[in-house]
Amino acid sequence: MSAELSTEPCVESVFDRLEVLLPQVSKPIQYVGGELNSQVKDWNVAGPETVRWAAQRGAEVVFHPHFHEAEAGGYRPSTFADPANTFHEKAALCRAAENTCFFATVNYASEGSPTTSAVVKPDGTVLTYQPYGRSGLLLADIDRREATRLLASRYKPA
């Protein structure tokens, strides 16, 4: 498995490369934002249950778009999931592992942002991440067979 990381600003459209992949998407589960009747939910409240819900219904990759704005004088991380970083990154590792699915957290790049975009494997380890505060397109080659969703399927509420 390999990952390709772009650290250069995107100067050309990649839509043509991505468009050919769209017919392979059998279970789209995430909106890109701003859709009619869409709702923004608090990560602390909606995170675990919404990822489990999606994985139980066949999602192999769950996308988590977000925007985490820098605070004046705030901590500026340099390595994804460093213990000093915000809890959101560790939560991303947990969401992937507890549901045995890929988890792609997608942040809007901004100077000093305490989070970034990353792809987490179903075992809860980081496959790749975008350097903090750098615009670019994060690409990752994944093996969808790794997303067994076993742990999500074992959860049976009373």
C-alpha cells in the first residue's frame, strides 16, 4: 500500500482523474457541505455514533470534513496524532479502529490550524496526512478489503 502526498498548491484540476472513479462508488455517505437541509453537528456528540452507523450499513471509508481555525498564540502541531495535539486527531484514530473502516478527516488548510487532513487505516494507524497549514490534495491508495467493519457490526444495542 502506498500513499501519495501533494505539498504543492494545486495549479491544475484533478477532476478528470477522479471522475473516472465515480462509477465505482457504490455507497456515497457524506455530503461535501452546504447542501439544502444539511446540518453541522458537534463532533463530540455525533462522532462515534455517526461513524458506527455508516460502517454498519457498509461504508468502507467514512469522510469527516471539518474546519479547525487557529487560535491566537495557540499550539501549532507538526506531526499527526502527537500526544500534545488536539483530541480530534486521536478521535480519528479511534473512529477507524472501533469500526474497522477507513476514516478520512478533511480539514480546510489554514495558517496555524491545530488539525489537518489525514487518512486512518481500519487498524487505527495513520496511513498519511497533509502537512499542517499547507494547501494541497491528499491522495492515498487504500485496500478496501482491509475495511471489514467487523467491530462496527458486532455492536448490538439492547
